[in-house]
Amino acid sequence: MRTTFKVSAIALLVAGGSLVAVPAYAADLSCAGDIGDQVVAGNLVVGGGADCVVGGATVQGDIIVEAGGWLDATSVVVEGDVIATDAYGVLLDGTSVAGDISAYSAGTELGFLYVNDLEVGGSVAAGGIDVEVTDSTIGGSLTTQDGNYVDVVRTSVVGDVSIDGSPWGVSIAGAIVQGGVTVSGSARDVLIGADVAGGPDAFANTIGGDLVLSDNSANLRVAATTVHGAIELSGNDPLAALGTGVTAGSVDGEYTGTAPGAPVAGDQAIAVTVPNQAPGELIWALEGSSALVDLGVADEQLDHFAASGEIVPIRVQDTRAGNPEWSLTAQVSNFSAGGDPVSSKYLGWTPEVTDAAGGAVAGAPVQSGFDGGDGLSAARTLASAPDGHARSASVVGADLELKLPLETPRGTYTATITLTALS
């Protein structure tokens, strides 16, 4: 990670940002390309055979994907529905869809619906395509018919889940379903909280209603699943195999394996799915609304010009798994006022940590090269944190000290600091 900002002997100058208006579209917008941080007041339409990549947009109407169209939407807010018919594919990753999601293909078409980290206010329905729903919340029901395969992973469903006729299998793991779950007419591996050998998946299921498994011609495995209603089994060939960690109010039908236990009695049941820790990242940003540091006018001392100030404080946040060590270093280019350069060795600093919540430790002071050494013309450590540091953010800064020889030509000087985060 590397970023630069400008430093002057008289003023430290940093290029500032500008406010950019977000365009709004009052009517339907056709998409055949990339759409960024925009507001679409009508519908967003992905035409037949078109590819549409959306990042950070708000769609106040529906998203409609026509035959052969491909939608790749990340961090979007959809205030209406998402409707896809015979589409090449639909990927929805992040934020929300207030209405329903519907994606269907005819028997001669192949397609997919991938839903990840999404809050859906309504229901999700799909047919004839690949279906993956991960780390999401569905306010209504989840229904698939003739889906090639269906994966429901670490997802909450307020209504019912109904999966019918999936020739390439079904996997449900880490699901919390307030209603019932039905899986019927499916083949290959049908895995409910289980791996292909019948062992428990790391992510268990909780079902508020019944679990109905019927007419499946599959390796049918159930493990690590709590069913507050009944498990109903019929027409499965081979029979459903019940493994460890299965509890149910009752079981109706034939099965192999271990008889389920009974759910723990109580007035209410509480379920939560804890996902794997995300890889995280090491990021830093300037604190405050201004990126300008002014050293003012240098004062003439007995044998040098002197100026001082403080760099803009920097917030460092490390969300990486395991909290590995990191360091933030800086190096300054030579000063320039349009003529001959002046060495940046004359600039020194004293680092400080103003908020050590993330375990940051200030780097060693560096004297101005006027008194000896290379100053900040060489890479210096502003701050660091050891392996296993606290998982939070730290704020670091530094007091600057500039000592220039008296023979330095007059002028307003600028230089560039390069900050580098290392791990």
C-alpha cells in the first residue's frame, strides 16, 4: 500500500479532493457496460445479450435482465425487484433488494443466480439455473424449481424454503429458517448440514418448522440440524441417512443412521451463525478535513533557518486475521522551489501515537540532517505494531523540525513524502 502527499519547507501541501455530484436518471436506464455510484430513478434494464457491471448504484425502480443478459452488481441498493428471464446470469453481491428476486430460464437455457451478503426484503424464486445464496437474509421465502444445483449457506430465511428437482444436488449449511424446509425430487448429493460422507458440517442448520424430504434419488445426508417441528421422509431412494447432531420434535418415515434427539425445551430458541473470520486488510487514511500542513515562514537563527509543524495525523486500522505485525514508513524527496534542489535530509521528526487502541508504537525520533545524518531523505518508521496487537485502530502523527543552511536560496519549497504500509 503506497500513497503520497506533498511537503514544503514553508508549507506542506497535499492535493485535496473535490465534491462530485452523483447523477440521477429520471427514466429507465439501459445498461451495457459499467455503472458506478449513480442514482437511477426508474428501472435499470440489461438488454438482451448485454453485459452490465454495477458498483455502488442505487436503483429506485426494478432491475430487469433480458434474455442472454449478464448482471454483475456489487454494493447496490435496489428499491424494487430484480427480474431475470433466460438471462446468462445474475450476481448480486452486497447491500439490499427491497422487493423480490426472480430468475428463471427455459429448459433450453443455462444460467445462474448468485446472491451474496445481501438483504432481501421480499422472496427469492429461481428455476432452471444454478442457484447459490450465501451470507444473506431473506425476508420472505426461498423457492427453486428444476435448479441445476442449489446451495444455501449461512443464510437466514423468514419464510419457507422449497427446493424441487435439482439434478446436480442441494447443500444447506448454516441456514436459519423460521418456516419449514422442503427438498424433493433432487439427485446427486443432497446434504442438509452434512458433508458427502454424512459427517456434520461446520455450519449447523436451525429450522423452525418441519423438514420434509421426499422423492429424492440422491446421497441424502442430514447432520448438525435442529428441527423444531417434524422430520417427514417419503419416497427417498436410497433412504435418508441421519447423522450426528440431528434433533427433531418427531420423525415420520424410514431412514438409516442415528435416531434424532429432541430439541431442548424452552419458551424460545435462539440461533446465530458465526462465519469464518474475513481475511481483512491493513488500511490507513489521513485524519481531518484538511490535508494541508503549514510550516509557516522559516525563522533565521544564528547559523540556520528553522521551521516546525506537525504532519496530518494518520489513522491506521488492521482487520486482518491473526493481527500480524505492521509498520508505516516514510521517505521525503528533495525540496524544490523551481531552481536547484535542497536535500530533504534537513527535515527531521519526532513520531507520536495519539490513540494506541490498535497497539501502535511510535517510531524513533530522527534529527535534522543539519545536525548530522540523513534526516528524512532515508526511509524512516513513523509507527509500527507487533504481532498479535489489539484489533482496533491507532492514530499516529509526528512533529516536524526543519533546519536549513543560511545559504539556502529564498523561495517556497515543496517536496513529496511517500508513506508505505508494510507487513
